Amino acid sequence: MKHITIKNVLILAVILLSSSCIRQSKTWILQDSKNTTSGEYSNPVKTAYKIKPGDNLYINVFSTDKGTSAYFQTNYPQLMSQTYLHLNSYIVNEEGYISFSVIEKMMVKGLTVEEVQQKLQSTLSSYFKDVTVSVKMVSYMVSVIGEVESPGKFRIPEEQSNILEIIAMAGGFKEYANRKEITIVRQTDSGSQILYTDLTEKNALSAETFYLMPHDVVYVKSLKSKSTTYEKLPYGVLISTLSLIIAVLALTQN
């Protein structure tokens, strides 16, 4: 005990505690090697979402003709909630068809929302005069799991929202989130596609993963240091022990 001083104990405590800290560079996003304060990055061209079975399409038909307007009941409220849109939408069946009005079956699988609108417009125009078709998809959902404050399933307001917006909707990153390797699981016609993006780099703004698609799942991993700091290092016991050692040394050295 003669060679152990309070100074030595404090140095040991600092070393142990600092080993559990996260470097700030691991918590920053959109960095670059030059540490510039500004810059311009071109975002990737948005890829139009292709309709899949299980999607919900809200369809509204407008007409200046009173009879046609009454037939399609176009006196909907101007402000419609997502719940209202969902309840008044048409689901795409397993084969990729929807049924709407006089159209018993229309194949929409693999089409964009705009293509569905054009197809309906063309078909309904052959039955009714002066009709304008509006189509909206109401099942834009994205899931976020892992090291975020509020993981869950989120309804996005647009066909595509960028990954930063979605993570913000999930409450942002937790302290030990691995921002360098964000995993995105995306559904394709043949199965699932796994993509990765590094949000610590500014180049992420130009990556194909910057914009998310409906039904994407975003997985934020934890840093490897989380398991060692939270699970293996007993902070309470460590602090109590160090406090006791310092108290004993203070008494014995007086």
C-alpha cells in the first residue's frame, strides 16, 4: 500500500472510464476528409415505386357533369386524414389486380402510381364524359429498428423520403448507434435486397440509398464498444471501490 497514492488511483480511474467513452467522430454524420464547412452534393434520381400486391390505392374521380359526379360520389372532404384515405382505398390483390367502379379487374402490379392513373383515366373516359382521375398511394410505410430512440413503423408522406428524415421520425440515433454501417432491407420482385450506407460520410447524400422506398426496413446496428462498456464494465461497483480506496488512502497517509 505504500506505493499506492491517491494520484495513482485517480489516474487509474480516468483510464478505465475514458476507455468506455465514444470518440466524437463516431457520433458525427456527413463528414469528409477535408473537413469543409460547405459543399454541394447531387442527390440520386428518385426511382418511381412499382405497385405490389397488398398496396392500397386511393382513387377519386372528378367531373363537371353532375350525373357523373354523383355516380362517383366526389363530394369528399377537402382535408382527409390518412385513416380516411385508407378506409376509402382499393387494395391490390395477390394477383396484382384492383376492382374499381365499372372496371371489374385492372392489372396494376408493376406500374407506377402515375401509370395507374393514366390507365384508369383512359379506361373511364371511354364510359364517362369529362372525367379526371386522381390516384394516391396510402400505404407508404417504412420501418426503423435498432439503435434509435423510437423504433417502429412509420407512414411517410411522400412516395420517397430520404434516410435522414426517416431516422429523425424515429427520434434520432442513440449514443451507441453505428452510423457507419446502416443496413437497408428492400423488397424486390424476386425477394429481398440488402443495401448499406455510411452516414458518417457526406458522400451518403449522393448514394442510391439516400432515398428510401415504401416498405424498406432500416436497421441501425450498435457499436461493438456498447457490449464492453454497458455489459462488461460494472460502473457502480467500480466507482464504489475506487471511492473506498481513496478514503482509506487519505486516512492512512495523514
